[in-house]
Amino acid sequence: MEDTKKTLYIPVGIKTRPEYFDGFGKTELRQSTLICLLGGGMDLLAFLFTQNISVCVLAMFVIIAGSVMMSTKDQTNLSAVDQVKNMIHFARSQKNYPYVALDEWKSR
């Protein structure tokens, strides 16, 4: 009798949600769209005050590219925005124990 062991094959790198390109799915698209709309509103206000279209167009391109870059996830499934959120959460969770030096030779 032959003892055959069945092995389980677990594929690596399978995405659980559809993505438009690597690391950029529907939720990242929503985040980028919201940032672009807010940035576009501020850019429109800047145009109304300065009347300089070239600077405003350049600023809008930077806002669009920056929002996509900041919300795209890498191999660790974290984006730059997620990492900043984690750093803020970690900094808030740390306790502060101030050290008070006492003279050991004095009586208490």
C-alpha cells in the first residue's frame, strides 16, 4: 500500500479586492478623489486672488500626483497615509514617566 500525502498549495500574492493598478483600488480612488476635490477648491480660491493660471494648473497637477502617490499601498499593504496614522497612534499611546532624582544620603 502506498501512503500518499496530499499537500496543500497556498498561492502567494492573491489580492482580496480588485485593483486598478498594483496597490490602488476603489478605496484609494475615493481618497484621492476627495483630496483632489478639496485641493481643487483651494486652487480655485488661489486663482481668484492671484489670477495666475500657470501656477494654479501646476499646483493642481502636483495635488493629483501627490494624492495618488500618498494613497497607493506597497507590498506591506500600507500607504504613506496609513503609516502616518500609525505613527500618530503610537505617539499618543506612549506613556510618560518623568524621572525625579532624589538624594540617596538625605533622610526622608
